[in-house]
Amino acid sequence: MEYQLKKLVTHYRKALQIKPDDLTFYEKIAELYYEQGELDKTLEVCQEALQIQPDIASVPKVLKTMLQTLGFEGEEITAFQNLLQSKLAYESFHMLLSRSETVKTAADAKTWKDAIVLGYDFKEKNQWNEAIAAYMKAIEIEPSLSLSYFALNYIICYCTLLEQNELARIIASYYQIIEGRLTPSYADVALGDILTKQGKITEAITAYKTGIDKTIYANNKYPNKYIDSPKIYNVSFLIIGMGKAGTSSLYHYLCQHPKILPATDKELHFFTKNFDLGLDWYLAHFPPLPVAGGFLTGEATPWYLGSYEVEKKVFQLFSQIKLIAILRNPVDRAISHYYMNLKLMKEHRSLEVAMTSELEILKDIIDSTQVNDKYWQTEKGYLWFGLYFYFLEKWMTLFPREQFLILRSEDLDNQTDKTMKQVYEFLGISNYSLSGYPKVNSGSYSRTSNELRQKLSNFFQPHNRKLEDYLGMKFDWE
């Protein structure tokens, strides 16, 4: 049955290459996935259809059937379809879900919706064990949706209060729930993350590789002639920065290319937080590359560029790797960074106070060594991470200039096809145009006062000039 599914999906995918705008093929692929219980894949195909024709009428009809099966009704279905036009965002998804007031514990939950919302409520109250139990219940009820695994993984990996015996109990229950059931590839990635937290690195590596195998198989990324061919583990490229400059969109576009095989996650933070876990752990997050065929893989951790001595670690392991840095007007980047932290409740100052505080500290800076531990006691790096010259100078003392591609974020936004063609040429693969380029992980916020913007612009001007002179390229930032 699985082989037949793959064969049919491959058939319709080939038909789409001939008629890329024919929505009937998306409908057929979505129906195939739905019939096999692969609900995540069904949603992904529906999103693809919306990128071709951003109209609710273009959403495959099977989506409505699927949502009704899962308990959605009336306006909930319309809201969900509207949400698919942009991105299935975790927080926005919760806005669609309603829970009966009688559901107080995980044991009370009868539907995956109730269990997920209950878990979200417990998470907001920092009731971690109760939240974990609720998300585990959601997985038990509906094991084919990734959302529950994402939510569970977030708590387990970021909650420092969980003890090792509690982790062991969670892992045992997790294995029991998913054994022999149809689960998405992220279920194995989440298991790998949990095992990593427990210090079981060998088992974690196995879990990551299982997740990768599922992804490759489901997405049909390898043509049949490469499935059994010799393969190697390697990392072809890194998007090293900068945060809040479009790295999520860039990586998303890249991963649509038939020669690009994505990692388990866009951001692996190996060279900043996980280096001690070892190279085998890192490589397990990437698909093995057929020796022939010109396939590439890589990741995008946007804080690599500005983090301490990351360039030395990368050079130590991958001295020939291709490096991509996408740089945004540092004023816009700083403001976006602030609002991201505000949303994550990592910032409680006003924009004006936060920026003015950092301006005062950095106003006389002439090199990166002047930023010390005292700076990080009060500041978040809003302005600091926009001093691109100092970071690139360090990287380029190790890596030759030809291994870098420097992009302007503004070009990715306004000349996306042209910019992506530049990226493909740099990576040595054929050009590949998408039917649409939705922004990924973008934020919105109120307009900044002209006075504050001018202050920030004045601060960055001399640093921007250094950058332009060093790279020999113009950025034309205000």
C-alpha cells in the first residue's frame, strides 16, 4: 500500500512539472495522503495549492472533509482555511480551538483539540507536568499530527525543572504511545531531542536518522535511481545570519529546490549550544547525500554570524563549506528583534528605553572586543547584531571570500526570483522558480517614531560604511 501511494504521488508530481498551475493534481495528491491517514501531508499539499492560487476556493475539498472528521465546524473551518493562506502558525492554531469547560485534566480530554488546548493552558500557567500529560494525551488520540509533538518537545527541551527520572518516564510512555502507529517524521525528531536532553546520544542519533528517512520517503526527494546508491554524510552550506533578516524565508525557498534536502530543523544551534554533543550527533540531523546527483543539504542558524568563535568551530569541521549571510537594514533589524523579544516576554522595556540604553553603551565602540559580559547583563543585542562588519571580518580571516554569498534582505523581499537565482548559482545548482514566495516567520508591529529611527540611523552610518568598503558592495541603507 505504501509503495502504491508513493507511486501515485510521484505520478501526479510529474504531472505538476508539466502543468504546475493545475490545482486538480494537488486535489488528487491531498486525497491520497488523507486516505492513508497522513494528515500533516494533506495540510502541506493544501498549502501548496494556496501558494499557486491564494483563494479559499482553491483549497482542495478534502481539507473540509478532514477538518470535519477532526471535529471542526462552520466558522472554524473557514478560519482554518484562511490561516492556511499564510502559515500554520502554532500560536494562531490555538485561536481556532475551543475546549469544553468540563475538561480539567488530560484524562478528561476526549478529542485531540481538547487535549492540545488544555496543554496550552497548563503551559501558560507554568504547570509543566500537567501540560506534558495533556500533549501526550493528544498524541495518543491523534498520532498523525505534528502539532502535539512540537508542543511536547518545546516544553521538554526548554523546561529546566524536569528531572532525569521524569524524563525517563516520559520517554517510556512516548515509545508506548507511538509504537506501531502512523506518526509524522517529527515524532522521531522530537524523540531525538528528548533523548538528547537525557544524555542518550546514541539513541538520539538513531531517532533523528529515522525521522530523516521518513521525510525523504514521504517527500519523494530521491528519484528511484538514487534510493539504493552510495551516500555520504556532509553539510553543503550554512546560512549563518543574520537573525530577523529573512533567514527563515530564504531557507524555506531553498528547501523547495529538488536538489536541496532539508535538515530535521532549520536551526540546529550546533556551533553555539550543542558543539559538545559531537559531529555524529550533528550529521544525524541531515539526510545522507547520494554520491552522484548533485544533492545538497544545510541548515540556517541565524545567530552563528555574531556568536563568539563560531567561525573557528565551523572551520575546524567544514573548511570548504559555502556560507550565506543575509543582511537587513540594521535599523529595521534592531526594531524587529526588539518586537520578537517582546512577544516572547524576554523584553519588558519600551522600544525607546531599550534602544536608548544600548545606544549609550555602544556609542563609542570601535571593535567587537569592547562588548563584554557587563553589556549582556542589561542588553539584548538589538544594535550589536547589526554591526555586521566586525562579524564578517572575523569569518573572512579564516574562510576565503569566494566561499561567502552576501545578500541584502531587501533584495530577497523585492527581487525574490533574481536573488534566489543568485543563491542557486552560488551553490552550483540549476535555477528553480517557485510559483509564490510567502514570507516565513515575519512579524508586524506599530510604526517607529522618525526621531528614534534617525538616532539609530546616525549610529549605524559609520559602521555601514566600513561594511561597504570591506565587501566592495553597496547596501544603500538610510
